[in-house]
Amino acid sequence: AQKITQTQPGMFVQEKEAVTLDCTYDTSDPSYGLFWYKQPSSGEMIFLIYQGSYDQQNATEGRYSLNFQKARKSANLVISASQLGDSAMYFCAMRSPSGSGNTPLVFGKGTRLSVIA
Amino acid sequence: EPEVTQTPSHQVTQMGQEVILRCVPISNHLYFYWYRQILGQKVEFLVSFYNNEISEKSEIFDDQFSVERPDGSNFTLKIRSTKLEDSAMYFCASRRGTGADYEQFFGPGTRLTVL
């Protein structure tokens, strides 16, 4: 069974500093995708970044980068130069394209990030 | 930019009543999903839908739940007889294709409150 673990229920970071949000995963499927979503207090789910299991390079999207360590089964999100607007809940998720081919995302419990001025 | 829309944004209902949550996925997407998030908890998969039929469903998606794509644009989730524990945020999502690298686009959610 697939599983995502986020061990940090809450994190604080000073504005303009970098922060790492941890995510470990478990799957027996060799082909999978890892995703990070941001959920602000308004409730919507905002896609941030994607990493494929066969990607050679770590994914980057603006201030977001993914520290992908396949052997350790970790996919940590790094946010550089934190802004007050980054305060939100962050969810790590995974999908393996097995079964029906329409396999859903499996989410972790999330990490609440608070950016301090 | 195209987006997934959901209506209503908030639904309040009495226990035992039927509710229908509506979603309009992105127009060229082929795969549709419903997830729910009980307040303060993680997002949980309910059901996936492709080619006018259910692809996968979770244990949560019991006989009280049903999905439909009645007119080629709307994608609905029906709860026949709501329970208190159905109170949650319900997210619709859509995806263009298969493969691990296609992201799912989420709608803004419908907050369901069962009294």
C-alpha cells in the first residue's frame, strides 16, 4: 500500500529565510509521481511542484524546489526566501500509475507553515 | 487560465437529507476525482471517474455515495442520506491524461455541514 508521512505538524520560519518541509513515502511501484500542494486558510488546494520517480534532476519551480532522495524515499519541499503569503498548510502527495491507470493521489497529513515577520 | 469550479461553496443540510455537490472540470480533461477533507485532517480519496464510469473508489465511498456526469460538463457527487460524519470539505479534481506526471487540478471545494 502507498503511504505518505509528514512528521512535522507545524513549522515556523522567519521571513526571507529558507525552510524545508519533510516528506517520506512508501510504495512498491517503481514508477510514481510526487506532488506538493499548498492549502491557504481559504481552503483551496494549489499545486506547487511535481517530481517523477525517474527524473534525474530535482524539480524546481520558482522559489520551490524538491529535494528528492530516492534511496531514502524522501521528497522534501524547500521554500527559499519565505514570504508572509507562504503561511499555509502544505501537503505532500503521491500517485503510482498502476491499477486502473486512473490512480488517485495519496496525501500526507500536512505541515502547517507559519512565516514570521 | 482554465480552472475547476465547484458549487455551492458552502452547503448546510440536516442529517438524513440528500445533497448534490456539483463540479465543472476543465474542458479537455478526461479523468475526474472526488476527495474529502474532514476539518484539520488530511485529504482522502473518495472516487475516480473515467469514460462515464467509476475507475476506483475508496472504502469511504459506500452505497450512500454516487457520482454522475449527466451532461458532458458537470460532474456531481450525491450523498443520499447525510450523516454528521459527512461534514467535510469536498474537493473535485480533474486531470488531462494518465501517467504519473499529469497534475490534478483541484476545485476550490464545497464545505458541507451536516446538522
